Amino acid sequence: MAQYAVLIYANDSAHAPEATPADTGSCDQHAQELVAANSMVVAYALTPRDMATSIRADSITDGPFIDSKEIVAGFYIIEAPDLDAALAIAGTNPAIREGGGVEVRPVHSGGVVERTTE
């Protein structure tokens, strides 16, 4: 089955270090639903924008790479038979109902890169 990345865009991430279960409840419930449907491969929530550090060729700055209304608040990888099915799955993300949105992209390659110690 094909894999698709679902990037979650929101005004900010609900997953601050001091976040409570009430703060992350809709996200957690959505993840549990995708696991129960055998669609979820992996998911990561990112911390709020004020915890970001950006690197460019000539500088390192505090904050997200692009200063915009919405940021990438998290992402997950799903398995689906085709793009239409992936869009249907991603369309259930609570960020959409809460004023944000999601972006769906086919995963081109994957796997774990092994670290070598020398």
C-alpha cells in the first residue's frame, strides 16, 4: 500500500511542553482513530512556533523558518490504497475543523537511515 505524508497546518501547535490532555484531546483522539483503522504508520507533533530555531546560509535565528499565520504543527504518515483514499483519511483531521488545514503528499522514499559510529 502507498504511503502519504499528512502535514498539519495550524495557528500554532497544541503540544507545548506543559500541554494538558484537554489541550491535545482532539489530536490524540484522531490519532487513535487512525491506529484503529490500520492507517497510521507514524505520527509526530511539533512544539509551538516560539520553540523553533531556523538556520539559513548566513544566520541562525529564533522562530520558524517562514513567518506566516499558520505553521506546520505536526505530521504523520498514513497508508492508503490511493490518493483519493488518503485525502478521505486526511480530511478527518481535527485541524481542519479548528481553522487550520492539512497538506497530503505521496511519500517518495522512506526507511530508517542507520547511524554508523567510527
